Amino acid sequence: MKIFEALSAVMADVAPVGKGGVNEDQHYRFRKVDDLYDALRPALAKHGVVIVPNVSERVEDAVTTQRGNLMRHVVLTVQFQAIGPEGDAITWQTISEALDTSDKATNKALTAAWKYAMLQLFCVPLEGEEESDARTVEVPAVAKEVPPRAVSDPEKLSPTQAKVLRASFAKVPSEQRSDLRRALAEKLGYAATKSDNIRSSDFETALAIITAAQGGEDGD
């Protein structure tokens, strides 16, 4: 069986993976990486497919929050190789990033890279969840009371802070972005539709909410 045939066979055998993880702080549900392992491992073993990751590049810089806390920002370039039962293989590459105040940024980025590479390669269906376009999200009352606005210069994010928020938001799955905006509005007390609307004093809070929505921590 050639690698493309084996990948198709794995795809046919993989069951939907539900959002079994719950973030208690920001009230998000997400697909845990352990659940994805459990769903994929039997099918991969059955059809003789091995997935081999390789980090080809790692870039790290530091971001200081408004409260003076130092966060590590890690960007990984990860190459994946899927090897079939006959020894033939395909290779592809993905970019992943993560932030952490301690020593977990690289772990988070590698976990997120594997998780989304597998979800996309095998088109793993989402169990028990409707598509984000299937419903209209109501903006919370707190967001209606304080509409989006351009913040004054002293409250504006620094270019580095804005870049970090934009990059982090881009890693959030599309089906969770409406819930993310709602959670930001509830926590911050105003509608944060883009980085220009977020005050510099709220950077750390906003970043924590967005990072949680990525589901990139160990166990996501």
C-alpha cells in the first residue's frame, strides 16, 4: 500500500474528536491533544503509517507585559514526514508559536504544531459541534454599552504588544473566534474587535485569554 493510499485509509478510520477539554478561567471548550492521539493511534498502527516530526528552526524572543512580567515567545518551523508501510513518504512543513512565562513555550508550540498538522492532514471531524457560521453570535450587554473605539495615545499598545496579540489571535481555530471575542468583551469591559481597541493596561489579560483559546498548552 502506497503512502497516499495508507493516508486515505487512516482518514476513513478516524472517528470524530469532540471538544473534551474545558478552560475554566475563560470558559472555552477545546479538543485535547490526548483525545487526538487516542483517535489517530489505532488507525495509524493498523495501516502502517508513522509520523515523524522534526524541528528545523526555533526562534525565541522576549515580551514584557504591562505588569513587568517576562514572557517567552517561541516560533517553531516543524517538518513532518508521514512514512507508509512500503517505506515511501511525504513531507510537509508548518509554523507554530506560543507564549509562556516559564519554560513551556517550546512544548506548547510543538504540541500545537502536531495537533493542527494532524487535524488538517486527516481532516479529523469535530464531534457534537455546529459550524461557527451556523449561528449568529449575540454581543454581550457589556460590549454594547461600550462600543469599539480608538484608544488614546497613552493607552495604545506598543508595536511589539500589538504584533504579539495579532499573531496569537491568528492561531485560534476559526470556530472559536466568535467565542473568543465574546470572552474578551466580558473580561475587558469593552468590545475588543482588533488590537487597536485593546488598551496597553489590558495586554496581559487579553494575551492570557487568547492563548487559552489556542488550546496549545500540554494536554490540549
